[in-house]
Amino acid sequence: MNVSKILTRRSILGGSAIAGTLTAAAPFAQAAHHGHSKKTNLLSKGNTILFQGDSITDAGRDKKNEIANKQEAFGQGYAWMAASQLLISKPEDGFTIHNRGISGNKVHQLDARWQKDCINLKPDILSILIGVNDIWHGLNGRYDGTVKTYEDDYRKLIQKTKKHLPKVKLVICEPFVLKCGAVNEKWFPEFDGYRSASKKIATENNAVFVPFQSMFDEAVKYAEAKHWAGDGVHPSAHGASLMAHFWLQSVTGA
């Protein structure tokens, strides 16, 4: 696929942050990797869907009113955009969608709240985006974990999840950064290890792997990095909308 023949700078930058960027995002989704080669739609009527992660997933959600399918409980990021699209386009499917991302979390902090914020919700589809804090907090001296710590903790978290929810369908999202703002050369090549570990976990568990880093690596060919994430970590509305569309196409197999 020759992406440059499909996308133009105008198609990405033109229009609203959501509509224009979503239109441009479609070709990226073809790169989504599944643990198996056949693309399938993970979603079924009546599914409970859970988004988990850190601030990128949290995106300012109202943690005092964690009510399924409510905008305030989704925040303002990719989880809200993806969830709202499902709820609006497929109301007859009766999805129950939660966001339980918490800003600053690393894998071990997901584990500490997993019973309340995952197991008890009994998701049919569990989407996890985690990893940027595992390296960022190490670089600023607030954490001493390594890539191995991340991989080991992540594997244990998935094992716990499958023990309690043996039928859950997993979506493992690739952690990503853009080279601007807080992100500099000190992040590399260590950060690539976190990306590889997340893909390894996805493959081991036959999960859908959503390669967000690969998506943004393509996106910066058409708009500079700060257009997608001003600080290199937290997506702008443009970046979040690109993620949402890519996530949807990855999960639905479209």
C-alpha cells in the first residue's frame, strides 16, 4: 500500500479535528496486527467494553461519576471518541462502555486496582494502553522499573485477567511517543523495548495489537509531531481522533 498516494496534507489538516482526521486515518488501520492472521470483528451485541490505561486514556474523565456510556465518564480523548462512535452508529447493539484510565499509572498500578476497575466490570472486550509512564517516570527519577519489569508485570496482569475472565477478548495497544515536547533522544532506544514488549504480550495472548506508534510514524509525514501531541506524549484532538478511528477499525476488522 502506498500511503502517500492516498493521503494528502490537506486531507489530514482540513476540516474539523475529528471529521477531517478520521477520514484520513482509514489507510493506517490496515496495518493493525492480530494474534491470528484473519481479521475479525471482536464486537457482538450486548458487549461490555472497557478502556484501561493512563492519562492518554483517562483524558480528564469524571472519576466521581463513573457511569457507563456517559460522556463525562469517558473524558475528552480517544476512548470517548471511539465509544461515542460505537454508541451513535450502533445503538441497537446495546453496548455498555467504560473508561477506567487513570493519569500517571504504570502497569503495577493497574494491577493494584484491577479487581475494582476491571474484574468486577466483567468486560467482554478489554483494551489496554499502558507503558509511557513506565519509562517517563524512570527518566525523571520517580521510578526504577525496566523494560523487563514492564513485560513481567504486564504478563502477570493478563494472566490474572484471563483467570477471572476466561472469555475476555483482549486489545493490546502499542505505547507511543512523538519526538517533540518532553520526548528527546534520552528516550531511545529504551522506549522501543516497551513497544516490543507490548507486541510480544499481544502475540502470546492472541490479542488484537493496535500499533499506535506505527500509525503516528506515518502521520508525522503529513503534519509535524506537535500537531498530533504537543508534549510528545498526550495527543491533541487531532491525535486522539486519529487513534479512535484506528482503534475502531482494528477492533472491528473493517
